[in-house]
Amino acid sequence: MEESLDHLMQQDRPLDAGASEKVQESAWVSASQAGDALAFNRLVLKWEKPVYNLSLRMLQDRDEAAEASQEVFCSAFRNIRRFRRDAKFSTWIYRIAVNQCISRLRRRPPGLHLSMDDQRPESPLKGWNPALESHEGDLMREEERRRVRQALGRLPADHKVVVELKFYQELTFEDIADVLETPLSTVKSRFYSGLDMLKLRLGGA
Amino acid sequence: MGTGCDHFRSLIPRAMLADLDPAEQRELDLHLAECAPCAGERELYAQTLGRMRSLEDVPVPRHFLVYPEQRQSNPWRLFRSLTPVWQGSLAAGILILFLVSAAAATRIQVGTRDGALVLAFGGALPAETKPVPAARLDTTEMEARIARIVEEKNRKEELEWIRKLRAELAQSQRGFTRNQRTLLEAALGTLETRVNARVDETARTLDERRAQSLTALYQAIKLQQDSGLALVDAKLNRLAINGEKKNSEIDAILDTILQVADLNTTQLPGEKR
């Protein structure tokens, strides 16, 4: 598997921008649907970072985000034959990821808002080497990140997922509506409502 | 804050994400240039978005590669992917199914009834069904009843016939001379004797024929137990018709005798009316 991974990493260089990437992704999807695990793992390497970061911001827990990401790709691998070729792979993988995260959030006891900072108070400084990063600005940035994570963590799940997809994953409202299978007007309403909540928590600071 | 500020404030986040058409964007820009509170609101949104951007993506802690054997679905994994409510419902359903199956397996009974396989859950097998015997026809009693009915009917008819005959004779005797009456009574005595004999003979014949008919009837009844009393009634009617025929014959004989007696009376020599 390690040899295959190195081979994959070498072949995972971007070809041309835009269309070439889509063609390449389409070829990997086709091969995956034919049962080629290597081709699917190329898709994993391309999409694992967005999926992991989406899971991390949604779940606010590194271990659970990693577990969820693994489950997303395993589920996608099991169901790749059901993927319709006329749809976007990104929409499909985001939909699986969002469903996975919302399912995990629902399993949590009501009213529980996990935060990486709440769970691990030392986490902002985890891995921080005072000898290398002693600048006060770094501490301030880390504090700001902690506040943003907290504010995001307190959003309702359906608002949080729209903010995540729009702001961090940079999807269009139309794509978000496809991912969530929700009307466009609802998506926009949730996004601006979520943004308003974040403004109240972050804007005045 | 002006009256139209609420509208423009609702446009601010949309403007930050380039979600306004050019005309709306121009209107908003003009308003923000003149309205300090709304400009401050835009600044708040800008700060918010700026802070949100500080939460940049992090590298993955490891690769999430998959293995060919992971294509197979694992029931336990599927179960774990369900929400707690569904997990509880599914677990409860499986438990109930197991308990019902166990109860059915321990209390099930198998048997055959009327050549068919019968399963009984939690109770005894249904009792074997036995054919219900048909109601038995008591032919002896029916024979006695029929005989009584026929005898009673004939006796009534005979008595009625004799009563009419005597009335006829009594009416005929009026206006006769003494000698004629003597002769007539003698003739009538003879006639009565003969009639009685004939009636007895007719009765015997009727009895015999009735007995024959009844025997045939009983046999028919025995052979066709389900034919019912309608058939018996038909037979009885036929017997009655036969009796009436015989009575008619007797009437004819009696008339003949009376005519003969009347003729003898008119031909007696030296007699005067």
C-alpha cells in the first residue's frame, strides 16, 4: 500500500488547470466505478483536505473529524457505482461529508457544544515552540482562531453547514443547494442568518 | 439612521459576497457614502469575515486511503452510522422479533387434520372434526301415523256414505204402501247386507291396496330418506283419489240396486198404490 501511495503521490501532480482536472477526475471516477481502488485513492488524495477541514469545523474535534473523514471516503468507495456521471463529484462527496457530520452531531446529547479549545485548553499552544514563535501576534491570531471556532461551534447545524460550504469551501449557492438538496432561497437565508449571528459574536470584538 | 437603512443593511452581507446586481450595488454604495451607521455596519461585517478567514484550512493528520476489502458493507458499520433513535428502534425491533420467534418455536404444534398439515401457535391443535350423522327417519312411527290417517279418512268417508244412504232410503219410503214398505224393507235388508258385504270387501280391498301402497311408500321413504313429507303427502292424495273412485263404484252399484228395487215394486201384481 505504501508503494502504491508513493506511486499515487507522484502521479497526483496537477496536469492543466480547470478542464484538464475535470477530465482527469472523471477518468478516476470511471476507473473507481470499474473497481479500481487505486484510482479511487487518487480521488481521496485530492479531496481529503477539504473533507477533513469541513469535518473539523463542523465537529470541532480532531479525532472525530479524522474518523468522520475516513468514514466519508469508505462510504463513497462502497457507493461509487451509484454515483451518476452527469453530477459533480465534488457535490457528491460534500453531500456524503455533510450527512456524516450532521449524523454525528445528532448523536451528541442535546445542548452539547464541543470545541477543540473547550476540550483541550492547551490546544492553541499545542506544538507551539516558544523558541521559534514568540511573537505576540501569533498568540493573538491563535486567540482569534479560538474565538471563531467557538462562534462557529455555537451556530445551529443547518446554518453552520451552509456557512462552511459557502465561506470556507467556496461553493456557489446553487452548488450548496444541490449538496444539501434544499431550495436556493433557504440556503441563502440560512447563510445570511448565520453570518448575522457570527457578526454579533465576532464583529464587535 | 434613516428610514431606508433596514433595507440597505440587509443588502450589506450580500454585497460582501458579491450577491447583488449592479443596480442594487450602486444604490447601496450611494447610501453608505451618506449614512455613517450603515457604513459602520458594513465595517462590522467586514471584520467578521476577516476573522472567519483566520480559521484557515489545516493539513490532514493522515491520509484517508481506502482498501479494496472496504468495499464490502459491514452490518455493524451500517448500524453505527444510524442515529441513536434509529439504533434504538432497530434494536427493539430485532429483540421483539427474536422473542416472538422464540415463543412461537417453543409453543408451536404440528399435526394433521383431515389430511391437511395444521400449525398451532401457542395453543392446542383444533379438535378433529367428525362428520355429523344425518337425522334418522323413524319409518315405523311414520308408517303407523300414515296408517292411522288413512284409516280415519276412509272410516269417515264410509260412515258419511252410509248416513246418506239411509237418509235416501228414508225419503224413498214415504208414500209407499205397507206391503210395498215390507217388500222394500226386505229388499233393503238384503241390500244392506249386500252393501255391508260389499263395503267390507271394498274395505278389505282398500286395506290390501293401502297396505301394498304403504309398503311401496315405506320402501320409497327408506330408499329416499331425504325426499321429505311432500312425497308422502302426494302418495296420500293418490290413495284418497283411489278411495273416492271405489266409493263412486259403490254409489253406482247402489243406484243400480235401488233402480232394480224400484222396478220390482211397480211390477207387483194386484197391488194398488
